Amino acid sequence: MKTWSMSQMISPIVQQIPPSGIRKFFSLAEGNKDIISLGVGEPDFVTPEHVRAASIRALELGRTSYTPNAGLLELREEIANYLYNGFQVKYEPDNEVIVTVGGSEAIDLALRALITPGDEIIVPVPSYIAYSPIAQLNGGKVIEVETFAENHFKLTAEALRASLTPHSKVLIINYPNNPTGAIMTYEDWLPIAKVVEDHNLVVISDEIYAELTYDEKHVSFAALPGMRERTLLISGFSKAFAMTGWRIGYACGNYELIAAMLKIHQYTVMCAPIIGQVAAIEALRNGLGEKDMMVESYAQRRRMFVKGLREIGLPCHEPRGAFYAFPSIAHTGLDSDAFAQKMLVDAGVATVPGHVFGLGGEGFIRCSYASSVARLTEALDRLDRCLNATGMARKSGDGRH
């Protein structure tokens, strides 16, 4: 009788993709009340009461049906208005906007719609960990372009151009950046746009943290001259509106790409949940003040936490967006995985090792400051005690690179 195992049947591509490094450390910390988790990028705010109330009213009225595949037209109209008023990018709600199950589904749909096996996908790193696995699952070849702390983790035209080949097709950008907190200004984007045009690239711009900038306003890549038609803008409600569990995202762009994505969307998930869509409408219509309040709270925590990291001897560049600090741990002599494990076990603080975010992430850890000031202060105290007890402390002024 032949020996049989299910593992032999699973796609080699799937087998080669590692599990999420973020979830690994989140799972280790989950359920342990003594652990302070700075690992998962989730707001510590609850979805505003009036947004929750709108969804409850919808349930009471029996709004439990499917919606159009692209999402409720009301919501698509609100998204289009929001992007035009906030970021000066104009989209037609009827054929240039699709509502998705979180921003993650939008990324998946876009790459499925665009990739032919062998296409090269350019990903500036460190960056959100899902881009490379999704591209690989669809037969794409991922080319990482490293960014550096001394340049504030900005993508440069020179580095982008050097990574391109005749097979380059898609550039994925993620600013404000997860995990570094880096942003790109209008002046930063202009030479990137020139490379994109010269090499006929499609751009997927993940702007889920667009609202979370602290020193200057976010600049959407799609707002640059000539970039709207070749850019897919992806965002959602999870981060800025404290709606992670509602799983409502969206993608906006060229109607032909949106139509291709919609074709896949209708065969896989049909539509995003109607209750989440109703909540998102309420958030856009009446929740912008609360969004701004949450952003101001993150700004205060950012200043306190980054200052604290530097004071305990963990050099940290200034994050200008999102809600992450990305301090260097290179001087400790440990790699990022070993350092994160040690801080989890010995200090009771969960962070994410930088290597999971791609090339250039080694030697750093990601810490989310989307937590209360009290929790952040306690986390800094624990890290400080552990660093001193193990001889890894390096008091070096403000620790800046």
C-alpha cells in the first residue's frame, strides 16, 4: 500500500511561504495579561458609538442582504467625495471604486488581476509583509528595493531605476509606511513618477495610513500629474477610523482595472458585508471629528514613545506617519528575532522582529504606539530594565542616526 500524506498534495508555492512573523509574536503574547503587546498594528480605540449604532439600526431594519458586487453606491459616493476633498483625487463612484473585505482583499484582487506568471513586482522594503506572498501566490517574481534609515526610509528614483528589468510590471508603494513610519512628500514623489512613466509601470499605492501623518499632509501618488490613470489607490477604515474588525476597504483607479478586479471579487467573496458598509457610510458622514481626535492622540504618543526609546538607548528615526516606531537594535549584538524573543520572555514586551518586513529590516524591531500612554510608559520601563540587566543598554543622547 502506498504511503500517502496530505502534505504531498499542497502546492509547493504555498509550502514555501512562511507564516506571518507578526502573528507569530502576537500569538505568543495573546491571552497572557502580563505581556504588553506592541506587536499588532491595531488602534486601541473602540469604533465610535454612533458608527456602532448605525449598524445596529441597520440590523433592526433587516438590512442583512447582499449588496451590489462593487458595494453600496452610497458608500462608493462617500468614498469618492472623501478622497476628492481630502487628497484631491477624483474618482467616478459607478465604475472606478470597489468596496472590498478590508484593504487586504483589495491588494489580493489587484495582484491577481495584474500578474501574469513571470512578471516582476517591485516592492520597496521594509514594508507590509503581505505584498510578497500574495505576488508569489499569483506567479509573480518579487524584487525588493531596500530603503535606509539615514534617508528616512524613503524610496529614491535611483534605487527604483536600478531594480527594473524588461519584466518589471507593478510597483507597490506603502506610504505612510508600515513598519517604519516613513512618508513621501510631493517633491519626493516627482522623480518616482518620472521613472514610473518612463518604464510603463502600474502602481499599487497602499494608503491605509493616509490620515495618520503628523507634520505634514499625506500626498497621494495618484494626485501627481499623469499618475491617476496608472495608479490603483487602496485604503480602508481599519486604522484611521478604528474599524479593524469590520473588514471594509476599498480600491479606486482606472475603470478597466477595477472591472477586472470586480470579476474576481464577485466569484470569491461576492460583496463586502452590508453591516460593515453601513457603518463605513456613517463614519465618513459623521465621524471625521473623532478621526482627527484619534490622530492627535497618536501624535502625542509618538512624541513620548520615540523620545523614550532614544533615552533607553534604542536609536530611532523620526516616524512621520502611521503608528509605528522602528528602533535599531543593531548595537545589542542580537539579530531582530533573538532580540524580540528575549524582550518577550525577559521583559514581557511583545514587538515584531524587523526581518519579517523584508530586506533592510534586520537590525530593527517594530513597536506599535497605538496603545495607552500608561502601557507605553510601562513597556519602556520594562525594556530599559531588561537592557540594563543584560548589558545591552547604550545611553547615547537622543540616539538619532
